[in-house]
Amino acid sequence: MGRLHTRFPSRTWLGVIIMALIAGCRTNGTPTASPPLTAELPPTPSTAPEAPAPTQAVMPPPTIASPDPGTETTTPRPAPTETTAAGAVEALRNGAWQEGAPMPTARSEMPAAVLGDLIYVPGGFGGERTLEAYDPVGDSWRRLADMPEGRHHLMATAYAGRLYVFGGARTGGWEPTATAWAYDPVADAWADLAPMPEARMAGAAVTLDGFLYVVAGAGGSQALLRYDPTSDAWTILAAPTQSREHTAAVALDGRIYALSGRWSDVGELSSVDVYDPVHDTWTAGPSMNVARGGLAAAVLQDHIVVAGGEVIITGRDTLASVELFSPSTEEWAFAAPLPVALHGVPAAVVNGTLYVLGGSDRAGAADNRGRVLFYQP
């Protein structure tokens, strides 16, 4: 671990510039909330088509048992019957959206990660150095120590009581970075990690079996990057079958799913790539119904949920649609849409409730709304 950074005020994002190369953004308990936000459920298709210099200090790395990278540690679940699988999807499809306390700093193009029962939201347009945590039980926000530098289009995941933040572009710029930081919520402090082997932005990060993975994104290659928090070291692994940025990813049943996104010479994607860590191989998974970039994604009751997104290469639209993927049937189905179309938005699940935080409601722009929407099946 490297130097520790004390908290200092965040800076306000001043403007968004066009970057054609990456087709970026241009131009438990649950909270006491408002009544459900009504939205019509679409039919399921028959075929799924700056401040004072920070104080220097040293944060020791966590003591973590080193996993065996060549051993599959996830115990497969028994395959559900067709009736059971269909019933589970139907139950998830018919939930209700409600609204929680808005973000103190409205932002977009940022990730979210869960530590304990709190959702941590670092960086993004409109608060590039900001770190805030949302408490779903109290329906409240708290401001935490600023990140060492401002970032938008960054990636984040959580592991062993710490928040890990990777890459992104600096405030006011569009060049991907290779930085890696860890946040300790007990000390409310940040520390430097070994940088990524290559710069990345607009990708995704997940945790699986004791390793942290950075999936796809713009900058460098498309190789999967694996970080070992026990040794503070990176490994370069196989690339997905489809290049993608402004993508999302989740870990489920011992595998990593890279979900839609976009690519400059292809446009918005509906494709899904599935990574097997035992064999370091990617295979194409069932495509989603709607092609989208800048989407939210999370795992809810052993199903993958994707929400929102935008279309800016093959058209100009912000999306409210929500889709569910059942690993047992390998099919996508529509669920109750978001009450408002959003892109550049993250999702997280706490105690069986899906949360979608912040985002912009105008395609290709950072019109940040700071809304907190939650979905209860």
C-alpha cells in the first residue's frame, strides 16, 4: 500500500468535450419512501434477440487468505425446473420502483459498490473527487474522504472491507489512466495500489473468488485484467470475444458476464460475453433484447438485472427499459422499466433490493439528476 490521502473539497465538473474515438458521453431494511413509481411492464418477447497537499502515510494491506486461481471455488446450484425458473423470473418482473433520498452530489458516469450495508459511489461527472455512501436503512447519505484525484468513467468494486477504484479519466480530460486506489472506510482514507498494466476507462470491475477484475473499457487492449489484493500484483488474461466500452459486468455462479456497451465501429451492443476463470476463456452468451451503452447492472436473487443506458452511435436515445437474465433458462425477459430514462448510472443490491443511483437523463450529455430509485420484487 502507498501513501494515504486526507480529505479535501471536491471540485465541480466544468464541461464535457466530444471524444469520437471512444464515443463517450458527449455534447436489512429499506428506506421510508414515496409511493411506488408506476411504470408499464413491457411484454416479454418470444425470442430474446484542489486543495492542500495530502498527508503522507502508509496503509498496510489487509490480511487475506490467498485463493487458488486455478480452482473453481463456487459450488454449482442444482438446476431448477422450468416451472420454478419461470416463476422466479415472473416474480422479479413484477416488482415496484420507489424513490429514496437524492444524492447530495448529483453525478453520472460513475460506479457503485457495496460494503456491508452501505452503497459507496466514487467520482463521476459533477463530482470527480467525491466519495459518498448511501445507507438504505436510514435512507440517508454521508460524505467521505475525497479521492486522491478526480476521475470520471472509472471502475470500482469491493472486497474484504475495502473499496477498490481503478482507472477512469481525469477531471476535464478524456485520456484513460492506469491508477488504482483502495479506500478504507474505518480510517476514512485512501491508499495507492500498483497501477494497472494498461490505462482503462468506461469499463467495469467485479470481484470473484478473492480476485478483482477489470473488464473491457477504452484505452489499451481489451484484455481482462486481474488484481490480486494479497500481493498487490496484476495479471493480464484473455480478452472478450467482442470489444466493448461503456459496458457493465457482474460475477455470477463462478463466472464473469460482460454486458452490452458500445464500440465505435459497431455501435451499441446487445451482446454478452461470459468468462470462465478456470480455463481463462470467453464464450458468447445470450444477447439482450435491447442494445445499450452506459447501463446499470447487478445481480438480484441469482438473476442478472440491467437497467437504462443510452444510444448515441446508432441513434440518439436514453433508455428506461429493464431486463432480467435467468442463468437456468439462459433467456432475457423485460421487467418493470425505470420511472425515468437514465444513462451513465450504476446499480447495487442490498438485502434483496435493487438500487439505481444518479445518472443523466439526456443521451450523450451529463444532465445529472441525482435520483435514487429502488426496486423491490
